[in-house]
Amino acid sequence: MADKITSRSQDYSQWYIDLVRSAKLADYSDVRGCMVIRPNGYAIWEKMQAALDRMFKETGHVNAYFPLFIPESYIAREAEHIEGFAPECAVVTHGGGEELAEKLYVRPTSETIIWASYKKWIQSYRDLPILINQWANVVRWEMRTRLFLRTAEFLWQEGHTAHATRQEASEEVLRMIGIYKQFAEEYMAMPVIMGKKTDSEKFAGADETYCIEAMMQDGKALQAGTSHHLGQNFAKAFDCQFQTSEGKLDYVWATSWGVSTRLIGALIMAHSDDRGLVLPPKLATRQVVIIPILRGDKTAVIAEADSIALALNKYGIPAFVDASEQNSPGWKFAEYELQGIPIRIELGPRDIAEKKCIAARRDTLEKTDLALDNTLPLQVSEILRQIQQSLFDKALRFRTENTREATTFEAFKTAVEKGFVIAHWDGTAETETKIKEETKATIRVLPSEDDYISRYNMNEPGICIYSGKPSAQKVIFAKAY
RNA sequence: CGGGGCAUGGCGCAGUUGGUAGCGUGCCUGCUUUGGGAGCAGGAGGUCCCGAGUUCGAGUCUCGGUGCCCCGACCA
């Protein structure tokens, strides 16, 4: 008997930790708050990177790399920025055995070091826009950590763009949050709500922050990606001006946007079950495992299994055979379910005699017979498509069922324990803070998606749930990770 | 930084009034098995977190330290 995973109903938080560790996605390290991303976990990240990187390139972005170390004077340049980040930074004071003349901050994000470069690169409107992304690690000295969701060091991508006009930067901010939404929904099969953060939740140094928010299986919200309009804040801090086509000087407009390995945590908490990981096919490095039932003429069974794998691979479906005799079929079933392989094909002498095999779906655990002929790859690819779709549908249904509207604070308090709550807010930070203090719930997002807005009449005026003052719109509250 | 918990074979744990360390699982060998985490036999594997103290004798008692995890405040 291998590792037992705590059930979700018993202890959701422990379930998550058990799953991450027993599916070998990540491990704790001896460094506080830092994790080791194991091959199974890293494979998911590589799939995410590949898809996102392609989407970035398709929208005109290029990759580059900036230093890990940021001089203290750079970090300090933008007032709000340092105020927000300094408390959670690791700082290098010594190098080569000697104390440094200027301390170096291990990047918590790279706006400052990048804008120091942009200042050198930008003179004219002809140098704009700059559309750079970097894949990197960052460090934030978190007080409390959780595997993938919040660790002291994590991997991410950060896009940093420079534009000639506010409008152009605004378009970029929306374009990228849109890409994140598309990625979350198409690849991760995780529905998200796209919209704006309130002032208190926005990025340190930004004018506006857009985000995508997802609902986890315990009803809590998880911010899965952010895109910031930085206005001219960093350009001013780094004195980055350019000459316009009319010959005037203006400060450069900036954006930044990012997603991190936190997405792996989101993926787990969106779909997985008590048996282990459930991976959407589009993020599975191995989509099909073939398990031969080794009895009778073993050689013949293995040969047939191999030929199925070959046919699937040729068709573009990554499949592999586990023909080891060390473990029983039952052991393998459990193991690959734990690892989230989307489809398991069982193949024994009886099946071969009947010219069929059995396909078991990881998400629904349903088993169906598949004809063992040259249509097999087509049949398998159809099941993969269904899994991808049905994961999304199920998550969306769950989110809808756990989204409630509240018109009184009493109703709000009850509802917010179980999921998202849509309610009127007077727009003040004071009210937001009070509600957080009393319920631990925060305003997750002011949706900017038309269908969501119209569905819940988000823009209809009303009365604030807490203060009773006039409210221009409804917002989404939830407890969050 | 507050509150709680844990530290003993790889992993999960037990260890009584102090007597020289054991169980499950995993690992290695062999045989039998194989359609939902197989069985039997044999075997390897320990600085009991660190330091000091009490004692003839400490995994166990005393004092001091360290590390990690969980719950809160802060955060992608």
C-alpha cells in the first residue's frame, strides 16, 4: 500500500499537501519556504511555458533576461514600489568575502532593473514599443508558505512593455490579461473571471491592476494572473523620456504582467480528486498509459501494447507502455491515477482475442471498450477532447453553483463561507477593510467581461451591502488564497 | 511575529516506572503471481535533531538551543 491521501472532505488543505507530495510534484527542501519542483511537477510547468511562450510570441513579444540582483538604489526609486516590496525582500550584503558598497536585492519582480535598461534604450518614439518577456525565478520572503501557491522562491514569467501612449499601454494590459484568460480556460480547463482589482489590491507602483480569478474546489478564490498598467510611474522614477513624432518630450508608458508556478497549484485545486491529480490533456506530458495484463502469451500482449503506443505516438498522442512485472496491474492503475494521466488503456489476452481494449478516463473513472483497429487513435483523441471539455464544464458548473448574490450583510456573511458572493460596494477602501476584518473576505475582482456583467447585472446601481451608501456597481467578494 | 504540533531505518509511526531500539511500508535476493495498490521465504538499512546536565546506565528525566510543519496577521 502506497501513500494515502487525506480526503478533500476531511481536510482540504491536507489533501492538497498529500497530493502534491505523493504525486511527486514537489517536495519540501531544507531551506525554509523553498520547494523542490520534481520532474512530474516541472513537466506541467514546461507545458504551461510552451503554450504561453507561443502566445506571447504570436502577439509580438520577445524574450530576454535581466539580472537576479537589483541595486538597492534602483528598488528605492519608485516610492510605492519599495514600500510594497522591501519588507519581503532577501538582500545580499556580502560578495567575494567582502561587504558590498551597495546592497543587492534579490529580485522580487524586475520593474526597476528593467527600466534602468529601458532608459538607455529609448530615445525616440521610433524605439517604441518595447515588448519584452522574461522567464525567471523571483524571491519573496513570505512569512507563511504553501507548495506552489506561495513559496519564498518561485518561477514565473514577467512581461515588461514600454509604449508611446497611455492608450497603447492600456491595450497591452487588456491584451495580456486576455491571453491569460484564454490560457487558463483552453489549456488548464479552469474558468476564470477577468477584471480589475480595487486600489488596495493592486500592484505596488501600478495605476491599475487587472487579474483573472479562479474558484478552487473549496470555494475559495485564487488569483491566477495579473496585468498592470504602470502609467508613467516607472518612467518618471528612472527618468525615461522619449521624443515624440512632433518633437516633444514625454515619459514612456509602461505595463507589466505575469503568471507563476502558482498556476500548478491552481490546476491541482481546480480539478483533482481524492485519488490524486487530474490533468487536463493539454497540459499532460503523457496523455495515455497502456497497461498490458501479463498473462498467457505475455510476449504477444506486450507486442500489441507496443504497437498501440506506436500508433498513438504517430498520431501525435503521447502514450507509453508500462510492461514492468515488478508491480501488479492494480498497483499501476492506482499509481497513474495518482499522477493524473488522462487516459489508461488496459489490454489483456481476452481483449486481443475480441479485438478491443479498455479505456479508462481519469476524470470520470469511466471505462469504455475501444475497437482495436486503425481507428483507435481517432477514438482516443476524441476521448481526450471530451476530457478537456468536461473538466472545464464541470469547473464552470461548480463556480456557478457556488456564486451567490447577497443584499444584506447577514446573508453575505453566510454566503461568503461557501464561495463567491456578488454584492454592492460603495467604492471606499474603508468599507473594503471593514468587510475584510469582519469576514476575512476581500474584493477579488470588478469583472470586465460583458457576459458576466450582464448575467449578474453588475453595473446596476444599488445600496452598499455594508455601509448602506449608494453603490455604482456590484463586485465579487471571496475568501482567497 | 503570536498560537499549536512534530523531530527515532528512505517514508509513516510505536517505544510503559530510565536497562542498550521495534512495527508498518518501501528497498535488495529468490520463487510463486498479475483484469483495482498480490503472496511466501530470506536479507540490508539507525549519530533516536544538536549541546550540556542528572544517573552505574538516557530515545525516555532536567536545562538550553536548532530545524520543519500547521493555524493566524502580510502576500502571486
